[in-house]
Amino acid sequence: MSQSIRERTSELAVFKTIGFSDMTVMTLVLVESLVLCIIGALLGLGITAIMMPALSEMVSVSLGEISLDVSVILSGLGIAIITAFISGFPPALGAMRLKVVDALKKD
């Protein structure tokens, strides 16, 4: 997220120039981080759900029956949300504090 925001500093400056508030810019960065993490978690959990029957058959002899419970899915989504905020908050804070003049001067 930090690299993404660094690369788009001028875009964020334009947002602020056309009237987006500091909190709106911060929210946009946090929502982007959240969407990326949720998509990644859903893809990972989906692939796991597809592979679970075959995996269960392979390890059932030594480990017994395994399954993908709802609690595991909810935990995965919860961890994705926490990761999104941990990885997105510092860049979002930097985007919120961004001064338009300084950001446009870099280009």
C-alpha cells in the first residue's frame, strides 16, 4: 500500500485540489486496502474450500477427518480485515496529511 500511494501522490493531490477532504482521501486509501485484502482472502478461502475434500481424503488416515468450518472462514476474513487496516493506515495517514503543493511539485 505504501508503494501504491507513493506512485499515485499526484492523483491524491488532484483529488484534494478538486475538493475531496482529508478524511475522504484517507477513507479512499483504507477502502482500497480493505478491498485488496478481502479479495485475496476470498480467493484463498475459495481455493481451500475446493481442495478440502481431496485433502481430507489424503490425510484422514493419519490425522482423522478434517473440514473447513465456518469459524475458520470467519477467522480468515477477520484476519484479512485486520491486515488491511494495519497495512493501510500508515499510507492513509500520509495521504491525509499530504500537501497539494508539495505533491504536485514532485512531478
